[in-house]
Amino acid sequence: MKFAFRATAVAAIAMVSASAFAAADFDANIELDSKVENMARGASQSGRVELNASKKMGSKYFIAGRATYLAKPDGSAGTDDLWAQIGSDTADIKLGRFEAANLFQTPGDVIVEYAGNAPYQANVLRGRQGGNSYGSVFHAAGTLQLGGGLSFELSGVSSKGKDASGNVVPNGIRPVLNYANGPLHVAAGLEGIQYHSGLAKRVTGFGLTGDYNFGDVVLTGNFASAKNDMDYKQNTFAVMVGFGGLTLATVQGNTKTAGDDYKVSTFWAAYAIPFFDVKGATITPAVSFSKGSGSNTSKDSSGFALRVHYDF
């Protein structure tokens, strides 16, 4: 009954949106992941149906918006993107729930297991933070087009400290410089993170990511580094290679403190297979394995997943 009510609510919102904004662009897709993980001791299934409504009006000066409604197998419903953007062909500002520039790309991440703690990946302030008991988290990003494929983005996150579940929400600013020209893309940025509670309240991070499309092969590399006010230092390296629908990846994380060296090595592989000649349909088997070393004595973590994706 709860699922039916929530699904009906989502459908009603979509219908109202459609009638109020008849010129909006709509698209939808379904994605289901079936997993078997050694740490979870059994099989599980997750996924969602995604309905997107978006529109952009104007060219030199424009206003745009996007809303993404989600319905999930557990009976819950929610929102992914929900933002508005105004600006021109040289500068704009975006407000709402969205993701800013990606400083740690992870193609083929259908299933990614980490033995122990996940390493720092320079995306703490990227966005889509949860709401809190005092209201939604504030997130804004301004982008300036510098020409020649170069752009600068400055985003910021602010909250009252904790979300409705009691989780600490990060605050801070995040400048990112992007360059994209032909087959090459590079981005570098900083994260100045502050927490209202906890032992380490200030974290300073740096991220560098890049990818190059050779045609048949796409090579992606990431580096992230962070330190906090308790003298924790973290470094993360990652390499991903794509051959058509096949992706092979590794992430190497290292956290150092006085007399401590915490390491985690993670690998995954995924192969996106088109479902015959059905446009927008893929089936992706994927595997992941992770092992700790140094002071990381966590049990090895492994898993298998099968993702079914279809664009309506």
C-alpha cells in the first residue's frame, strides 16, 4: 500500500508538471542491480525507475531547470536532481540539488567493494547532500567560460550540521578548473571542508582527474589527496581502461598517521553488453575485489553484480 501511494504521488507530480509545463522535455529509464557479496552473506537487489523533466530557454541568456523523480523497489520514492540555472554563454549559476564537477571519475562502477574504509576521492563537496532537520542543504555553483575549452567552477555547500538521520553534513567551498578539447578532458580542484562536529573538523583536499579517448580505448586516471587537523594524510590513485563496453579499473588508497599506515587496494571489471538490437538496453555483469594491507586488517571484500538498464 505504501509503495502504491508513493508511486501514485510521483505519477501525480509528473502529470501536474506535464500539464503546467507542456513544453518540458521528458525521458525515463529503469535500472536494476542484482548482487552477491561475501560481506553481505547473500544476494540483494536494488534499483530505481527514473523520470526526468527538464527545459532550457534562451541562447545567449538562458534559464534552465531539471527535476529527477525516483521510484525504488523497496517502496520508497525520492528526488535525485532538482535544480535551476540562470546565466549566459559566458557565465551561469546553478542552485538546488545537483552534482558539481567530478574530480574522481569511476567508469564501470556497477559494483565497487572496499575492504574497510573507502579512500578519499575529492568529491565530498560535489553535491546531492541529504536534507537536515532545519531544512535542505544549500548548494550553489557558479561557472565561468574562459574560452578554448577552459572553464572555472566555484561551488559551495552549507548546512546546519546534521541531516534528518543524524549524519554529519560537510560544509565548504570547492573551486575546480576544467579543460575539454577533442578527445582530452582534464579537471583539477580543491576542497575546503568543515564539519560542525566530530574529532577532525577541518579537511583540505585536492583532486586531479583526466581522460583521453583514443578511439577504441579510453584511458582515465585520478589522483586525490587530503589532510585534516589531526594530521591524517590520505592519497588515492586510480586508473581505468575502457575497451568498447569493457572497463578494467583499480583504486589504491593510503592513509598515514603517526606510526600508522592504512592501505586498501580495490579492483573491478564491468562489461556493458547491448541487448540485441533494442536501443537503450544493456546488460552489464561486473565483479569487484578489495584487499587491505598495512594497519588495515579488514576482511577481503568481493562481489558480483548484474545490472539491467533500459531507456524508455
